[in-house]
Amino acid sequence: MRRRWAGRPPAPTRADRRGEWGVATVEAVLVVPLVLVPILLAVVVFGRLEHTRLVLDAAAAAGARQAAVAGADTATVRARIADELSDGGIDPARARVTIEPAVADWGDPIRVRVEIGEQASIPFIGSWSVPLSAEFVTRSEVTR
Amino acid sequence: MSRDRRGERGQVAVYAVVLFPVLTVVLALVLAVGSLEVLRTRLRAQIDMAALTATQALDVSALAAGDPPRLVESQAEALAREYLARNLAATSDLLAASAAEIAAGAEIVVTNGRGTDPITGASIEAPTVSIRVRVPARIPLLGLAGLSPIVTLTMTGSAAART
């Protein structure tokens, strides 16, 4: 119900003002941790995932080049991929590397795939395992 | 209700109605631009890989006769297209057209003489395969930010056969 005053409305009492401050504080307390912090963290977590994606791409591309020269799934190819991953700050033991076929004759395609399950967690929202992968196809340069 | 109280209510509405959707759109845009740039990097690597693979189409008889290396143009172009499609297929979930369609529409130039690369503009000193391709990419997060989710990226790349 709306109250009407003849002249100016009465100045807010001390109790009213305390109430206002309380509302603003409650809003800040709710909005900052529940909305702003998760949004900022989402950006950070996403950045980390994209970094991993870039490292996987670089590793798979370098591995594919090496595989074309070796013409097979060799220790050199796998070492090259592991080097690229650890240079990018990823533990090579966590990655799964597939090189198909194991032996390729001249002109045959070779597929190199690097996969990893990256953990992404945002406080208050959740935690997921995000599967990331990179794949390149090249052609064997080795005549057998 | 006093004027002061109306003011308080307004503040709550600002948070609920303006701030939250704006932040969501900003977040979607940040993530969309990030994934677009990562996709661009990946496409560049895929185009490079296709061009590099195509430089295997050397004219073997000319090489055996002791001539400087030269590419068999039709073979190099076919290889570039084939391996562009094979590599793009690994990213097919982010593409708005099939890998084969995109590769079929690619502009591929094989240059044996010296000169300027018509696609990248670089000077050519060895037989070169150059590729320009328009890739329609699907970025669902752009749709969340109220923009068209399909962005067409035009990318170029080249590789030279050197001995």
C-alpha cells in the first residue's frame, strides 16, 4: 500500500539506511563469488585448454613430419612427439599417440593422432574431463 | 514506498537484468575468439602439411637425368587437394562444409620457375606448391553472443621442394 505525505517525504531513519547497506553488501557477497569469479575462472580454464590444444597440434604435426620421413611408427617419431609435448608443459605419459599404419610404403598415407584427457574445473560450477585431440595425415617418403 | 527504497530495487534489477546477460555475452565472445584463433592455427598447420606433402610429386626422370628438381604440376595439385581434405577431416566437427568440398574449392598453384608466388606474394626460388582455401568454420559460441555462428576464414600456405 502506498503512503502519501502532504509535503516532503520524511528523511530515511537510521534503521532504513542500515537496511540499504545490508542489501548492497548481500548483493556484493552473492554476485562477486557466484557470478564474477566463476566467469573469470572460466576464462582462465578455457585459456589453459586452448594452450593444451595448441601443444597437441604442434606435437602431432611434428610427429607426422617425422613419420613421413621414417615411413613407419618408430621410436624416433614417438620421441619427437614426446619432446614437443614436454616442451609445451604436458607430461607425455598422459598422452595417447596413435600412428597408422605401423609401416607405410612410399606414397601411402600415415595418420598421427595425439589425444589427452584434460581436467577442467570451475569452482561452484563443476569439473569435467575434456577430451582433446590433434591429428595430421601425411605421406610416406620411404621406398621399401 | 520511499524514493530511497525504489532506488534499492533498481540496483537489484541492474544486476539481474543488465550485468548478468552482458557478462554472459562477454564470456561467450572471449571463448569464441579464443577458439577461432586456435582453429586458425590448426588450419594453417593443415594447409602447410598438405603443401609439404604435395612437394613429393617431383619429376623423378628429370631428377635422374641430373636436372634441377621440378614438380609434376597435375600430380602436385592432386596431392595437395587430397591431403588438404585428409587433414581437414580431422577437424570436421568445426567445419560448416565437408572436408572434401572445402578442399575441392581450394585454389592451388604449382610454380616451377622463379618469380613471385601468386598466392602468398613471397619470392620463389625452388619449385613451390601454394594453397589458398576458404574454410567455413562453425563456432557455436558466436551464436550464443548473438552473432552468426559461421565464420569464413581465408587461409594461405605454401611449401617448396629443395634439394
